[in-house]
Amino acid sequence: MTTNDIEDLVRPLLKKDDPILRKEASDYDFLTDTPDIDPIKLAHTLAQSCLAAAAPGLAANQIGIDERALIINADPMICMINPTIVDFDKESVYNDEASVLFPAMILKIKRPASIRVRYMAPNTEILTAKYDGVTSWMVQQMVDHLDGILFTDRATDVHLEIAKKELKKWKANQKIIKVENKIIL
């Protein structure tokens, strides 16, 4: 794959208020639909867009693709098409989460500690896998995106207010730093 081929695959992130992010993504139908994008190209587009955004994971709708697909930036990358969480740990834990759609905002979100997910790989193989830790949280957040749920929707009011105050302080500090460097916002 050439550099131009890779650049052609990269799609920009949508803004956090784009209506597609509040809509449930359409299932990818390998058999009867004629999707806008074949599954291998979809996986490559998700991977390259994820890397370009320096994101730990990406849902297809975050880059304007109305297909139920996601990618987790792991080694190797994990591409899931039509993912369904089929089981989850009864124990839930709080974790600090972030989203590329909300730069510099960190929220405490309570999620199951581990999950089992059934999905199709880009080669159409149906897989079921168990994830825990960071990968579990990433998959859960990306599935939320595909369901039209933003991570801010999962936060308690208290945690959301704390995060907004921290973000405001962070932005104020960024302005001070830029003023000291002679760049005025």
C-alpha cells in the first residue's frame, strides 16, 4: 500500500455535536446489502483514521461511516464488525476515560470489568472473545458510540461537573502558556 493509498483511507473525525453520533449505526450486512465499503477496506479505513487521530480506538460513525464497526488500537489492531456484547462481569469498576471527540476531558465512568463480545472480522469469520482491563473499556466505549451514546452520557452528574471544571482550568492554563509564547488565542 502506497502513502497515497493510505492517505485516501484517512477520514477526519466528526465534531462532537454531529447528529450521526446520536444515531444507532446500521448493521453491516455481508450477504444482502451492498455496503458503501467492503469489509477489508472498512478495516483499513478505520485503522488508518484511528492512527491519524492518535486514538486508542475508533467507531465508524466517529468518521462519518454509518456502519456498525469499530477498531481498537492494540497490537495487533482489533477490527470488529457488528459487535455485540454477549456477556459481562457482574463487577463494575470506575475508570478514567477520554474520547477523541472531547479533547482533554477525562471522566470517571463505571463499566463492567470484563466482557465477552461476538463480532465478525473483516474476513467474515465470526468470533467471540473475552476482554478485560483497558481493552474491555475501549470496546464498551466504542460500542456505545455505535449505539449513539457518548461517554459523557455514561458519567454521573457529579463526575461530569468535576471534569468540566478541570477542563476549564486546563484551557485557562493553555491560554496562559500560549500568551507567554506570544501566541494569543
